[in-house]
Amino acid sequence: MKKIFDKPKIRVSRTAVIIWRIDLTILMIPVALVIVLIDAFFPVIAGVLGVAAVIVYAVTMIFYIPMYCRSLSYTFEKNNIVVRKGVFYKRSAVVPISSIQYCVIIQGLLQKRFKRCTVALMLAGSFILVRQISLSEGDELVAFLNEEDPGGGEEDGQ
Amino acid sequence: MDNEDRFRRTHPYSLLRHFRIYAVLLILTILQQVFIRPQDIPALIGSLGINALYVLTVLFYFISDYTNRLCRIGENSFDVRSGIFLKRRYSIPNNKISSIMFYSNIISYLFNAESISVDTPGGFRKKYDFSAYFTRKKANELRSRIEGDMEPSFVFKSRIISIILMSAFWANPVTGIIFIVPVTTNISRIVGSDTAERLIRGSIDSQWRIIATWISPAAALLAAVILLCWAISMLNVFLRYVRFKSLRLGDYVVTSKGLIARTEIYTTVSSISSVSIDQSLFMKILKLKSCTVTLKSAGKRKGDRSLLFSADSYDKVQNGMTEITGIPNREDSVLRRAPRSVFAYIYLPLILIFVIVALIILSYFVRFLTSSIRLLLYIFMIIVIWWLMLRIFAYFHSRISLNDKCLIVCSFHRMTLKKQYIPFEMIQYAEITRTPFQKRSGKCSMNVSIYSEKRKSVRIKQLPMDAARELLMRENIKMIESR
């Protein structure tokens, strides 16, 4: 059994908080540009939107992102993967390993810098994201799912 | 390391394909230069404007996407690495693949390219899990790897006449409009609006003289446009389905079709969630049936109505279906729809007929209901009468039955009578619903949900309640009863 399955629960590290904070700051650049554009025609509306954007930015940076990171946890059991998340609404998704078709490892520029990744578990008709786990954990998870042959199907000699 | 195990770029045709779509924008930029004729460098830069910027961005994106997209068709999986800023890597194990599609048309043929698209039950709807252009050599290698030394155990080749009939009925005039509108718009641009108008009038006066004696010229023009659009659409469908062939090759059902653009689909038998034998009223008159399959997947072709047999004789389709999919076609215990429930089948077309008759009568008295609208009403009337006849036909044939491998539901869907073979393992649940009228008369409707996209279900109306419940319990099918 892989190392990842020995841990009772995997939580996202402080790095995830930094990544999401930088992402949010980058996202604020186009928002600021739009507000500047609005300011040329409707200065009052631009002022209101500017103040609102700053408040939302500050609240998300200081409170929401750390709380969301604390709420995120993954449990890798023998037959299931349990994903728990949510700040205001707590959500738990239990994914039977047998229903996973394949996995996609996604890495943004910042994630690459911090050696983090997101694993998308592709299910029949939908998908579940396992966010901000370390790259080694992501690789372990994918290798395990490929080795285990989750579907129980046999090689069809393609 | 063996060449087979290396990640490689896809065929450059995938890049050219993107360029073809955005070529219009490039031409626009060049035209802008030709007509504005900038005199100095600042004017030249200014006149390029947003078009050039847009084209450059698109070019940069597609070239970067192409260079960053690496694929490997391995022995056990399809592996992909892609993304410019957001890097993705995944491998699709062969045992999860439900279908592989090979596609090539004349242009890709000239570039020695062929598209390979892979589908699994996972992923996003209306999007393949893996799709890329490769050299035809690579595609042929994959094809021969799938086929191995296997010989087809059953081969079905469609007749040209059945494809022509099918195209005639599948043709949609709206599709024709998509082709015809740019043509007519460009003609009027080239020859001028006056000449274009004269051409249209001339066509009504000459070619549609006979029709125009019975109906107004405007109605004749409308009929001509509908007919022309329908003919174009029919040609489009015909070219897509001509040379249709289906065969069983080991664990695969292979279908191939098309003349200018050739499509070949390898579907694993285990991914078939239902098989449907279809018969429209016209096919009933000609004693023909066709057959389609639904897969337990959720992408572009996932859950798609994929043709297995084009219209052919009863025996050929029924027996061929068993040969090709391995699903037996016999019906052991049959439960027919409840007697004296014909009204539930025909009330909707009946109401429509009354409404149309009322509108036709009204059109003779009200000025704004012109002859063109009356013509449309007559056409619509014929369609509704056809629909009514189908519902009566469906009433006599609606039933649910079983054999040792599957549940068979025979009921109508839109303008077709469908006999759906659903393997027991592909049934999610069966839902029994009852209206107040049905509660009083001891009848029910049944929805059988199958493993496919959009919670696909098969519906049958007016079954005897107790017998339906007993049938489901006998086969241990999960049952939901709505109150």
C-alpha cells in the first residue's frame, strides 16, 4: 500500500494559502482595470465598485482563504476517497475508487513553483477535484489508481 | 527506449485546422490594408488595429498549444501532456475506453492526417477524453493493434436505397438554410439586389408556375425554399451515412460510414447500455426496421444515438442485432399495455388537430392569416395526422417483456416506435408514476433509467399496475414508486 494511504487524513498545507492569495491578487488586476474604465464614464458607480472590491479582496485574503484551506481534507481509504470541504456549507464527497475512470494531474505556474498539484478524478459523467496536494502525493495517488485497476476490468489487448 | 514509448507532438494538421477557422480574420486584416492604403508607418500600424492583435494572439495561442501538446499511444494507455500555463497530464487506461473513433476527410487525407478520438464513461459531456490528429500510418497501426488477428464474426452492409430513404427522413430543412442563406446573400451581393429579385421572380414564374396556379406566388416561394433546404440537408446526411457498414470483431462493435468524410468507430460491447430497434410509420409500410445503440458514457458521442443497422428487413435487423451485440431478441414473459387506454395515447395529436382545423377555418375569415400561413397549417396538419397514426400504431405494440439477459421495453418516442433492449446490469432503477386518472383505473406509467448521459430513461405508458410491479420484483429491479 502506498504512503498516501497510510495517513489518516491529508490536509492542505500553508503553501495552498499563499498560492490562492497570489491567484486572487492576480485576479484583482483585470477587476481594477474594469473599474478604471467605468470611472471614465460613471465615477460614482466606479467608486462604489472600487470600495466593494477592496472589501471583498481583504475579507477573502484575511479570512476566507485560510478558513477554506482548513476545511479542505482528503481521506484515502482502501475502497473510497473522501473529500471534505466548505466554510459556510460543509460538504463531503465519498468517491468509490471503482467508479474512477482516470485521473488528470493539473499544475499551474505557481503550483509548479511550490511543487503542488490538483488531481481531477474523472468519474462517469462528472469529476471531483483533489486540490493543492503535494506533487509526490498526486503522483502516488495516480500510480495507485492505475495499478489497482479500479474498475476491475481486464486488459482488452488494445 | 522504443520509439513507441516516446511522447510526440500531434500531426501539424491539427494546427492547420485551427488556422482554417481563423483564416477569415487574416483575410480581413489584409483587405483592410488594401482598401485603407496607409501612407506612413504610424498609419500602417494604426490600420492593422485590433484585427491584427487578435489574429496574433490566436496564432500565438494555437502554436503554443500545439507545441505543448504531447501524446503517446502506449500498449496499455493513451497518455497526454498538454497546456501552456496550466499543465495537464493524464493517461487513459485501455480497459476504461468505451469507444475509439477514427475520422478523416478529403483535406486531412491530403495532409496524410487522421483524427483519433477516445471516449470513456468519465470526463465532460460533449467532449472527447482524448482527441488528436496523427499520421495515417500511426492510425493504421492502432487499428491493426485493436483488430489483431481477429476476423469479423458478423458483417452488415447497408443498401444504398435504405440510406437514401434514411437521409430523406432525417433531413432537416433548417440545416439546409444554414447552407443556403450565405449562398443567396452572396448572390445578391454579386449580382445586385435588383437582379437577385428578378431571379427569384423568374423562378416562381417559370419553375413554380404549376404550383403557383393553385397557391399564391409567396406560398410557392416558401414551398420552394423549404424543398430546396430539405434537398441540401438530405444530400448532407446521405454523404455522411453512405457506405455504412457494421461488424462484430472480438469484443468490439465496429461501424464505418461516410463518403467524403470517413468515420470509423470501435465500440466495446461491455459499454453498450441499450440497443434500440426503431420503426417509423413509413418504415412499417415498407416493412423495414433500423437499429441504434446507446453507450454508458457522457461525451460528444457518449450517449449518442449511434446507428448500428440502417433500414433493412425485420429478420435481418433482429437477428443481426443479436449476432453483433450478443443480446438475445426473444421475449419470454410479455406484459402488454392495459386494454381500453387508447385515449391516453392519442389525446395530444387529437387536440392539435382540432386547433389546426379551427385556425384553417379562421384563415378564410381573418385577413392577417394569409395564404402562406394557411399553407404552413396544411403542412403541419399532415404531420399531426401522421403523428396520430403513429400513436395508434404504438398503442397496439406497446409492451414490456423480459428474457434471461435483458428487459425489453417497446414504446413510442417522438415519431418512432422503439423496442429497447436494456441489459439488467445497465438498469439504474425503474420508476412507477401514476396520475389521478391512472390511480382510479389501476394503471401506471414506467420510466426505466439506464446508465447513460442526462439520466436517460425509457418510458412506457398505461401498464396494469399490479402486473408491472410483480414483473420488476421478479427480476429484482430497483423500483421507485411515486406517490
